[in-house]
Amino acid sequence: MATIFPREERAEALFGEILKNPEACRRLMDTFNDSLDMADVLDAPTVSAQQFAAALFNAYENKDLSAFLMAICQHSMFDLLRNAALIPFKFNADGQPNPVILTDDAGVLLPNNKFAVSSKVYDRFIRVFQKQEKVKMYLASGYCKYHGYDEGSMDVVEYHYNQHLGLLLIYELPDTVKQKVTEAEAYSTVWDIQMRLQHALPRSVVYYGQDTLKDGGTRYDELGVFLPLEHFADRLERHMETATKIVYGE
């Protein structure tokens, strides 16, 4: 049988970066330990003893670690890495917009937004909005997510939490698909950026997309830095400058 999620190919370089970084290992372990209680905190369904056993045996038979992790901590393998801020969230994973962009390239609110944007929030965004060649800016709504099992059917269910309005900065990076680089390998290439962002801008969220940005007929990878306004509204301009310097190694 196939694994529940497609297996990430050539992930060894990424795992190697994590293993040689004590702080990264600690964050991964802390995220796992915290997730053991997530069902109670986030009102996620709990699995029965029979469902637990089925998930355990399925994981053994199919060499599928995520199948078992979802039964005990409501996270797949890569959910843990993302929620520990060790790898980026994937832009619009599984066809679901994340982050949801709320403004156009000129900074104007898009019509028919399903998210309420107060005049105070929009004014804060407009004060820092700039049209630049190196970075695109949007007001957006982003969230974290994890996966678990439906209590009745044992189907895989996706859960969202920590949804915030914030400033999304999008940067162009070389197209790794042309270089025949896997997604996991691409994450390892931006490892230093991810770690530096977490040190300088804790609670920022990093997004990544392979071959997802088109500019003038040329395709690029895109890296997004999401700054939730709840945490970064003060001195937002300085936080933007910090993110840009880190991404471009300035």
C-alpha cells in the first residue's frame, strides 16, 4: 500500500542540517511534546484504542511514520517540521490558499474578501506599502495547520489554527525545478535563511513555492515571509528591512 502522504525524495540533506543543529533538534522535540496535548487544546477528535492500533499496524506495514504520528500527536512528519519553524510552509498546499492574499500589486484591497479588514489594520499596511523590484508586499491572512484522523471514518483531516492578518513579503529565488532539485532539497538550500529569520524575527512564518512565481515570462521559486501584525505591528518598517536583508544575504 502507498503511504498516506507522498514521500519526500532526497530529504537527507535537510535532515542532516537539523541533526547538526542542537537548537533545531530541541525545537522539533518541543513541538512533538506540545502536540501530544493538541487534541485537548484545539478540540481535535481523539482516536479510539482500535483506531490507534490500526494506525500503528498500518505505519509498520507501509513504512509510513506519518500514519502513526497522526494517531498520537495530530501531526504528520512534515507538519512537525513546519510547526517547529524548521522548514517553510508550502504556498497553497493541497489547493487551499495559504496565505490568502487580500490586496493587489498596488496595495488596494481586493473585492469580496471573506476576511474583515479594519480601517486601522489597512491604514497600518498602507503606511509601509512600497512597490519595489526586489520584494512584493501584500496584506494577507495566514494560518498554521496539522493533520489527524476523523474520529469515525479514520479519513485524514486537515486542521487550521493560529490564523492572523499580516504583511506578506514575497521574494524571487532561482527556479529549483529547472535544477532538478526536490522540494526537500530546496528546503535545505534555504535552511540558513529560515534559521536567521527565526532568530531575528521570532513568530514570523516562512512560505516557499517551487516554480510558482512567473515574472516577464520567466519562472522562479518564491519565498514568502509573513509578519503577523499581532506581533510585528510596532516598528513594522524595520522588521521588513530585516527580512529583506536576511533573504538576500545583505
